[in-house]
Amino acid sequence: MGSRSLENRSMVDEIKCSEGGTFLYDFGHPLLNRVADSFIKAAGIGALQSVSREAYFTVAGSLDSDNGPRPELPGARKRHVPGLKGETNKESLEAMVKSVGQESIQWGLAAGVYSGLTYGLKEARGAHDWKNSAIAGAVTGVAVALASDDSSHERIVQSAITGAAVSAAANIFAGIF
């Protein structure tokens, strides 16, 4: 870090710092540091994704109201946040904050569980391979399915299989490219 103070660090410096293994916070164990770092980064991404989606729906809804009703698409969600068109701005803001918070927690949970499991399995098995990624992806898929509104048995199994397949494939393709 050199002579630069913490106040003068840029976002790029912080990202470089966390990628190099030195975190802005230290919980005393690399596993906890990795989980917390992944959770915070993914939660921020989840919040941005949620806000941008709601902004899109708000703008698209106002444009559609000018042109008349839009034809319904099968399987399409009308609104992600049902309370966003509340009677007052306060109700709309509360619904938006709740939606962003839930989305952030879900993204952070997925990243933290996956990162912690891959690190823990690497340390326990002494190798980082597709098997670690598949197990971590399956457990993460189960965690995400349990945190969703529809946590049926079929959804949990489907999420576990999808998580295992996607993370194992990503691990294999990371070595190719």
C-alpha cells in the first residue's frame, strides 16, 4: 500500500487489495475473510441489479401507459415489486428498499456460500478441481432455492443440479480459456 492513506484509496485499489488476499477487514481466518468479501461484493451487485430492473419496469410502465395497454406475454412477470405503485411515495420507497434488500441478501448468500465451500473443500481435500466446484455449486443451489419464495422439492433438486453443472463447467472452462 505504501505511503497512501486509507482515505485516498480508489475503488481500483480496493479491488486489487481484495484480489491479492489482503482484505479491508480481518476476521482472523482466511475462510471468514473470503466469505465476507464475496458476500459484500455480490450483495452490491444484487442491489444494482434490483435497482436497475425496477427502474426499467418503472420507465417501461410509464411509456406503455401512454400508448395503451401492452399485450401480455405468457410467463412474463408483471411487476417484481407489487407495492412499488403504492398510494404514496413513502410506500413505493419502502417497497423498493425491501426488494433491493432481499435481492442483495440472496446474491450475497449465494456468493458467500459458494466461495466458502470452494475454499473449505480445497483446504480439506488439498486440491482445487471440478469436484469441489460441483459440490459447492450444488449446495449453493440448494441454499438459493430455500431462500426463494417457491422452495418446493422439485425446485430444490433442480437448483442443486443446475448449480453443480454450471459451477463445474465454469471450473473446466476456466482452464481452457
